[in-house]
Amino acid sequence: MDYPELETIVKSIETSPRSGQALLLFALAKTLDVPKTGHMYMLKKLQEMDAESRCLAYGLMELMAQRGNQGDEWQRAVIRMEAAIQGK
């Protein structure tokens, strides 16, 4: 499966990895990356996102609903997000 929205999210984080919006999206992605957590993420955090980031967040949630938060493509995306956030 190919998830073009995942690439959009990764590029958004890579473009501005220290922004609050990038950190919020990364936190959501990391929550969805941990199996059996019940995917705990405070929906109140959506209020801290601008409209563009909320749209990306909804895309991440839809991706999870389609079981796209697993496999090689997902893992590569998470690694890229982590590298951007860590400044690597």
C-alpha cells in the first residue's frame, strides 16, 4: 500500500522540525507507532494545531484506521520524522 499523505506529513515535519505544529504531529505519529497503547492522544491537542496541521492529523488518524501505521513504509516515515525532530 502506498500512503501519499504520510509523505506530506513527513515533509511538513522536516520543513520546520522545531515548530510547535511539527512537534504536535510528531507526538501523534509516535502515539500511533506504539502498538497496544490504545493510541492515547489527547484530542484537546487538536485545538493547539492550526487548520493545516489538523488536516494532517486527521490524515494520520485515517491512516491508522486503514492499518497504515505498520510496515516498512510507516517505519521509514517515523525514522525520518525522528531524525528531523532531533536535528539530524
